[in-house]
Amino acid sequence: MAPQKHILRLTIIIISFVTFHTSLPNELPHNNYNELEEEDEYGGYDDDRLEPYSSRTENGQISNSAKLENGICLNKCGGVFDDETISVDDFGAKGDGKADDTQAFRKAWKKACSTKGATFVVPKGKTYLLKPITFEGPCKSKLIFKIYGRIVASGDRSDYNKDRTKWLRFDSVNNLQVEGGGVINGNGNVWWKHSCKINKSLICANAPTALHFYKNKKLSVKNLKIEDAPQIQVSFQSSENVIASNLKVTAPESSPNTDGIHVTHTKDINLSNIDIGTGDDCISIVSGSQKVRATNITCGPGHGISIGSLGSGKSTANVSDVTVNGAKFSGTSNGVRIKTYQGGRGSASNIKFQNVEMHNVKNPIIIDQHYCDLPTPCKEQSSAVHIENVKYQSISGTSASEKALLFDCSKSVPCQGIVVQDINLVRENGEDAKAVCNNVIYKEVGVVRPHCPRDEGILHDEL
């Protein structure tokens, strides 16, 4: 009887195991939580990965209702997917483009920042009027800021009396995603007419940056349109590990100081798939910036992609490890430019401009160590920001001016380690363009057109 009892017990165990196993879903989701954290090809987070875990209403909001898939709880079930969606409408925002929605945004941000895994939502189909506001961290955990609708800046300049330099500011918020396909409008037309560059009789004064990121780490900004900033459109300052992609940045060609994307004291930043047309530099990279990568950039109108200006007011400035790989310029006043003031110190080094197309660009390639953007002419000075190890490769197209290549370097601190490779730039009418090369140590590789005359600068076959 003993063997029979053992056999009976074994049979019961097997039946119980089979029953439990067959009651499970046929296919368990594999490591779904990790998938939410996975980065896309540009290092940012992919909206499409988040979609299956929440349902959207018609106005672009994400439903908080519980969602099950194959018997597995994905949302609002008390597990790892228990993220909370926080809409500004729930905190009293009108979204009619007339009422001041600033307080509603502040209240919604306070809730989102203190909530684990929150999604802050600006609903689709509405226009939200905001005065200057700071979204301040640190926050409890990773946070998603979804802009589906339209955010417009207050047109009352007195609203900015406390700080005339910022409108929308994200301060010390880590692991932040700002995205959604919406629009940010800086209402710049009420500011531009008061600029000293428009009205020479006025004293030069600051105007607000539309979207300012300050001291953010692990930041993703994508799928947005930013337009008509009073001054700089998007600024990344003192930040690390930044992804900015799939952006459209626009302002009129006549708008003053409206740099498209401004990078300062920021390292490890990737800019990709960005279309910029504005009244100043499409991208400006200034002191303290390192490991900046820009790919697939469209620029025009505007002043091109600039490193600088550097060294104003005899300051020390350093920029290093910048790569622009894949850019198209159309009708811009400059293409790829490095600009420094006389009298400054520091360096701009390890820079690459490659795979670039120029269409009717006034100064396609330019290094200007005598840059001056002051009311009175700048005096000749002996010190200068040192420019070294700069490579220009595979750049072609048309120049709107006779000088397609201009290296205007300092006599006391010549440009060094400059490489020009496979360059083909001609006049818009097909005629040969010229190169002017002053105080530069450089090397030519492949076919270079135009090339520096041998009686100018210092030509070295080997650097």
C-alpha cells in the first residue's frame, strides 16, 4: 500500500501543476518595465513604447483607467505601472488663449513633481496663456511633460519685470522628457520692436528666452514646435546627457537675437533631425560646452551654426569636442562658423564639420577671430581665444558671395591644426569662388575648391 500512496500523491501534484500552468496567459509580456526605460536610436525615449500601456482620449489626454492585457495589469493596478496622469485642466486651466493659466500650471506641476512616475499633460486642441513660470525640481522620479496643445506667452511686457530673461524654465529636473507634438509660442512680436537692433535709438536690453533648461541631467526634448521667441528660442544651460530631436524652430528672418538652439556650459548633448529658420544663429555653442553632436540639421533663414561668440570682454572661454555631421543651409548669412572676440582667452578645439550642403550661403566656411558685435569698433588686441584642431570635410554647394572660405585668424594666436578635405564650393552663378586665409596653419586633403593661395597663411603638408 505504501508505494500506491506515493504514486497517488505524485499524481495529485502533477495534476495541480498542469492546472496552474494552463491557467496562465499563453504569452507573458517579456520585461515590460525595462522596455519603458529603453532608449530610442537618438538616446531619447520613444512615445510608441509608452502608447500600449495607456489609452488616449480624443483630446490627447491619457486615460487613468485600469488596463489589462492578457490578464496582466499594465496601468493603475497598484504595480510598477501605476503612473499618474496629471492634466492642467484638472487644476483650473481654461485653455481659451485669454485667461491666465499660470497658476493652474504651477499647481499641476507641484502635484506631478511630487508624484512617482507622473505624466504632466497639456491637452490637445486648446491654447494656454502663461506668464513667466519655473518648473522646479528635483522631482520624486522620472517625469514626462506632454505638450499636445498650444502654449502662448503673455504679451504684457510688465509681467516679466522680475526677470526679463526667461519665460518657460525647467530648473534642476532630472530624468525629464518634454514632448507631445504641441506648439510653444513666445509672442516675440511684442518684444522685437523694442530691440536696439531694430531701433538704433534704444538702449540694448534683455528679452526672454522662450524655453530654458537649466541644470538638467538625462533630459529628452522632442516632437515639438517652438516659434517666435522674444530672444533665444531654446537654451540648454549647465546640463548633462541631453537629447533634442524632431524639433521645428521658427521665427522671422528679421527677428533680432532669436538663436534657434543655444548651448552653454552643457556636455554630452545630441541634437538631431531639427529644422530651424530664425533671425540669428540656427545653433550657437558657447563657453563651457563639451561633447556636442549635431546631425541632420536644416538651417535657413538664419546666421548658420556658430561656435561662439567666445572671449567677449576679455573673458576666458572654452569649447571642445563638437561634431556637426549632416547639415543643409539655405540662404543663410553664414554656414559653419567659429567667431571670437579679440582680447579673449581659452580655446575652441577638436571640432568637425562634415557632410554639409550649402545653397546660396553668404559665408559658407568662416573662422572670424576679429568678431565684433558692439556699438563701437573693437580695438586690435594681442590676446585671443586659441582655435585648433578643426576639420572641414565633404562640404559642397554654392556661395552667395565671392569668398566661400574665410580664415581670418589672429596674428598673435594663429589658427592651428586646420584640415580642409573634399571641399567643393562655387558661386551661385557657377563661377569660381575665392578663399582668404590669414594667419592659419592648415592642411588640404583631396580636392579642395577653393583653396588657400600659397602666398597667404602658412600651408603645411603635414601637421
